[in-house]
Amino acid sequence: MKLRALLLVILSFSGVAHATEPSEIMPASGIKSPFSAPAVPTDLKPLTGSLASYLNQGYQIVTSSVSGSELLLTLTHRGGTLLCALTPPDLRNDQNIATSRCWTLNSVDSKR
């Protein structure tokens, strides 16, 4: 009886453990889980400015995370939210300057 109860507990937790990969923070989209939100189309418009230019305009970094060799940053300013990827210099690939790519998640500020 105790073995059966232990097996049920292990099986119930294994379903939760497989809801996401160990490196993922949020449950994957489309899985059968009460915590899985549906994937909804979201505007992600590329911007032409650099990360430095947005920081100079008053944007503040509110989150950061590492994805491969890039640093992903979320910036906000006056209701606008940007997502930027900062790629550091990599002398192994002859890239001797940092580069950045940014996208807007909403269009509150028209000065971008």
C-alpha cells in the first residue's frame, strides 16, 4: 500500500516536471496544463536604434537574461517597452565591437 501511494506521488510530480524543460521558466504553449497560456500573436517591430541610443533617451533596463551568447534586456520608458539583444565582442569570430538589436513591444512613444 505504501509503495502504491509513493508511486502515485512520483507519477503525479513527474507530470509537473515534464511540463517544462529544466532551462525553461514558463510552461510551454499548447501543453495540457492549468498553467499553460495560449500563444497569442504579438507585435514585435524591429527598431533601427542601438541599445545605447535608447538608454540615452531615458529607457531603463528592467529585466535581463542570458540566451546563448547574447544578453536579452527588457527596457521601459513612458509606457513603452522594448526588447533588446546585446551581443558582446567575440574576438574568435573577428567581431571586436558589441552590437545590439531592439524591437518594440508596443507603440506608445512615436520618437523611436
